[in-house]
Amino acid sequence: MGDIGLLGFGPDGWGLVLFRAGLMTLAVSVAAFLCGLMLGTLVAWGRVAGNGPVRALAEGYTVVLRGVPDILVIYLFYFGGRQVVAAIGTALGFPGPFDISGFVAGMLAIGLISGAGQSEVLRGAYQAVPKGTIEAGRVVGMGRLTLFRRVIAPQAMTTALPGMGNQWQSVIKESALVSVTGLVETMRQVSVAAGTTQEHFLFYAAGAVIYLIITTLSDQLFRLAEKRSLRGHHGAGF
Amino acid sequence: MNITRSTFLRAGLAAAATLASGVPLFAQGKKLVFATEGAFPPFNMTKPDGTLYGFEMDMLAEIAKRAGFEYELISQAWDGMIQGLIDGKYDAVIDSVTITEKRLEVVDFALPYTTGGSTFAVLKESGVELPGGGTSVDLDDEAATEAAIAAIAAVLEGKTVGVHVSTIQADFLEKYLAPRGVTIRTYPNGPDVYQDLTNGRLDAAMASVTNISAFLEKNAETAATTGPAFAGGVMGRGAAIVVQKGNAELADKISAAMKSMSDDGTLEAMSQQWFGINVTPKL
Amino acid sequence: MDLTFLSSMFQSILKGLPLTLNLWVLSLLGGGCLALLLNLMRQSRIGAAVAGSYVFLFRGTPLLIQIFMIYYGLAGFGFIRQSFLWPFLREPYWCGLLALILNDAAYTSEILRGGLRAVPKGAVEAGRVSGMSRVAILRRITLPLAIRQALPAYSNEIISMLKATALVSTITLMDMTGIARAAISETWRAVEILLCAAVIYLAISMLVTRASAWAEARLSPWQFGRTTP
């Protein structure tokens, strides 16, 4: 078993780089989650309110992303995405070469995957909003935007929170697959450290701990949010 | 609810911004960008502070000095390595990449810095020993090849040999040994082959003579090389720096510098320093 | 598009289908058994703590790191290489299957727990009153109700596991993704190859979605005629 000093913060320890890699995992996860949130909202809206073609497109997107392994999606995005970006860029008349950083590529790839899951959660939450409250809003003369902001969103948010929490956890774990894009996040950093030092167990265990810290802390945040959003339901609150 | 969410959001964005600014933007300025894996001792390794070091890094520093260019090294996982080069994410790859016909279709190579030729490594405790140790078999000589393969296959039949995926060694094993009852296991990452040999998952590993020597340098007590070295034919080339298809300017610059390093003995000295033996060819 | 290349690629990727299916089905079976065990353990306090930590560890870390820990990490210990486990852990197949089972068990046990919690107390009491044994109650009342309740979530898990099997390609297994990855580093025609593989996975997962919708409808006769979401 390896020398635990390898995980220290001194000049010969990997502590600092692992810490930075952990922050990178967190950063790319947050960015990807927000990406997925935007996409998920759009897709959920398309599935609920869109016309025929829009709905078909939205449904198709969720079916495909739900059925294809994440690692293939990320590879496809990495190997094919650049070609698409380059083609669009050239078509718009920009001179090449086109490049997106590992961070952006990773963020977009995971966002794409997460968007499908998030749209499911959001759609379910929207459908759980009691129709009576929407009608009531309409009767008192609320516009569509007001209705969404003051009636639908607050209620849907409460229902959606636990599901969104799960989606967030998935995003963190999916981020372990993006090293192909060149991004040095936790998984890539522990692989490099394990390869260089030949201390595989030590570094993979360290990596596991980093993920556990991130998932546990953020889980607490989501629970807190859930509790707060439920205040109205329990009367007095806390 | 609102407070939690926006704080969370802001913290995330701040972190993203700080870290994103640390991500180098490639293909800018005149500095050439070289990519490496950073986890293939002693060719390329990573220090805890993120600096890359090893035989290839020393060699590259010297090449750059002689050819007169500035460069920057980045670390990239092997899976996306060649694609990244094709896409122009960096200008060259220095990661013990063997020259193969298939790769020549999509990229170009500078002069090789390891000799061609491949051989086997085994664990001493496994008791596996291949005939023909110390000899060299030329793959262009069909009769000799046939005899050597038959002798090796007799020992390895029913056993597992590990090899880095889509290398000349993998092609060799598929062509000559797989039909004779030897199980071939291909690894997405080269270094993992040695890891599994050390762990006892493989009965033998096949790689270039250079890589095997590098491995044995650190594991001389437990592992040994065995069997003949196969050279000629498809094995006739070593590893080289990879550049984009058609980037003859960079390839020539690098090759010229390497030639001069080979002539004055610098390359050999570096090889002695990192491998304990000379793995480099006379250029 | 090069149709000859695509069809030959399809054929070679399909050669990995048996391994993919094998790992998928066995990991679901193994994971299901282990999940049931974990839920039975939850009845004692120590058992609950053990089950809780297990679920916490395996749900809180990426599957890829679990696979690497089992495959490369465990092999680094001399005593494991000396032990009776080594003949299994030596093989990438068993390492991959073990990681998938352990991972699936954590998720499935939570799904099952949710299902169990939804079983009405009255139903269990009714069983007890009519003189059923504990095993009989579990087999004839609790589990069927819990499983029906957990079905939608479980069908998601089934598909997740299909997708998860793709990660064993990182430890040299030649499942469909393994073959695709090898083909990419051979020919560099990444997009075509990846699309071939993706289409096969997609077809299987759509079959599962259909099958689970059918099963849900069958197991809920009282909902017959209602549109399933």
C-alpha cells in the first residue's frame, strides 16, 4: 500500500493538484448543470406546449439521449462536435481553425446528456401543478408570463427539487467521463497520478473521496432548498 | 429558496470563471503546442505540481533549442490525442507514438527516436520462457519468421498476451499468434499493459524493444525480456513526434534538430540517462 | 456516407452484443439479489447502518472510479493476489461484472426501499391476521406491491445499467463500446463508428421502454384503459 504522504500538500505531494482537480470537477459540473437546465427547460416546454414538429423533436432528443451510453455521447460530441462547429463557422464565413476548450466541450457534452434527464423532471413537475390554480390565475387576469412566474414555477419548483437533486448528482458522476476532451478534472488527475506513481489504489481511493465530498455537500444544499421550498406546505415552517 | 439558488449559482459561476481562465487557449500566438499523455514512465511523466518531465520532455527541450522555436506542453488523455491534433488543438504530439501505415494516412511523423523492433516481457515468477532469446528475427524472411512463430506459439498456446490497442505489435499478434490459440488482450492505454503484467493478469506482454527496456529498467528484479526481437517488415519503424498531415515545415525542423542531436551523441546520452541503455537509432 | 464501411462496422460491433447483454442481464440479477439483501438488512440497526453506508459510497462516486479501483486498485495488494479471489479478480470480465453488480445494487436497493415504504400497513396486517408466515407475507404481499410501485423507477435503472456496461471497455473488455473504441483508434473514422454503436444501444433501450410500459399496464389492471405517461 502506498505512501499516504503522496496525498500531502507539500512539494512532493499531490494534494494541491487533486484539490484543484476537485474544483474543476465542481466547476464543470455546475456549468454543465446550468447548460442542462436551459436545454431541459426548453425541451420540457417543447414537449408540453409545442406544436407537432417541435414536440417530435423534443421527444426524439430525450429518447436518444436516454438510450445511448454517456461515454458514446461524449465521444461523439468530442469527435463529431468539432466538425459541426467548424462546418458552421466556415458557413458563416469565419476563418479557421475552430477550437473549443476542454472545459467548454465537457460542459456542453454533459449539459446535452443532463438536459434530457432534467426535461423529464421538469415536465413531470409541470404536469403535477394542479390545473385549478392555473385556471384561477387566468380568471384573475394574469398574463402568460405572470402565470408562469407566480403560479406555475413556484409550485413546479417544489415538486421538481428532489428530481433535480438527482440530476445534479448524475452530472457530477458523468463529469468523470470527460477527460477525453482534455479537461484535467478529478478522474483524469487521479489517473495521471496513479500512472506516474504506480499507486493505483491510493489515488483512485483519493478520487472517490473527492467525489463523495462534492456529492455529500451538494446533497445537503439541495435538502436545505427542499426544506425551504416546502415551508408553505407545513404551515408554520421553521 | 431564491437566496440559496442564486448564491449557489454565483459561487459556481465564479469558480467556473476562475478556472476557465486557467485553461490555455490553443492555436494562438506563435508558441507551438505539444501534447503528451504525462503518464508513461520514463517517456513522459507528471510531477505533483503538474509539470511534465521525462525522456521526451528533455529531448523536446533540446529540439526546440536547436530548431529555434518556442513551445508549450499540455497533457491530454490518449483517447482524444490524435483527433485533437487533426482538429488543430495542438501542433504536435510527443507520446511515444509508433509509426504505422494507418496513422500515416491521417498524420505525418518526424524522424523516429526509438528503434523499431518488438519483443516480449514476462514475470520471472511465471516461469514462462520463450525460445530464441537474444536473437533477432527479420519479418521479411518468411522461413525464419515461420519457425520462430511456431516455437513461440507452442509455449504461449492457451495463454494471454497483452498489447496496446492498434499498434504494430497488436497487428503482429493478431496476424501470427491469435490463429494459433494465443489470447490477445488489447489495452486502450499503453502503460496499463505493464500494470497488468506486474499484477499477474497477463502471461506475457508485447511492445517495442524500447518500451520493454524502459519497463525492465524499473522492474529488473521481477520481470524479464524473453524471446526474439522481431524487426523488419511492419516492425521496421520506431516512435516519432507526430505533426498534422502536410505540416512538413514543422516535421522537417524537428527532424533536422534530431539528426544533429543524434550526430553529436546528445540523443544517446539522454537515452542513457533515462533508460540506462541506448534505445535511439542512428539517424 | 460509406455504406459498405457502415455495414461492416455494424457487423463487427454486433459481435460485442453477447458480452454487452451478458454483463447487463447478470449485473441486474446480481444487483437485484444484493439489493434485496440490503433491504432485509435494514431491519436491524447495525444492518441499516451498513446498508446506508454501502449505498452512500456507491451512489456518491462515479462508476468509472469503482471499476478502476476494483481492477487496478485491488490488484496492487499482494494479499489479494495470493488469495482465493485472485482467479476471479485476475479476469477483467469478473472485475467488470463485480463493479456493475455492486453499483447496480446500491441504486436498486434505494428503488426497492421506496417501493417497500409504499406498501400499505393494512395489507401486511391483513396477511398476518389471516395467518400467513413472515416469508409468505414477504413473498405474496410485500414484494409484489413494492415491485409494482418501484417498476417505473426500476425500468429507468434497467436502461441505466445497459448504458453502464459501456464503461467496462476501459478495462480491455470487448463489449460493443470496446470494439467501437478499438475500431476508432484503428481507422479514425470516429463519427461513423460511434453512430453505429449508438444506434444499437438505442434500439435495445427502446425495446426495454416498450416492454416496461407493457408490464406496467399489465400489472395495474385497475388502470386499464388509462393512457400511460
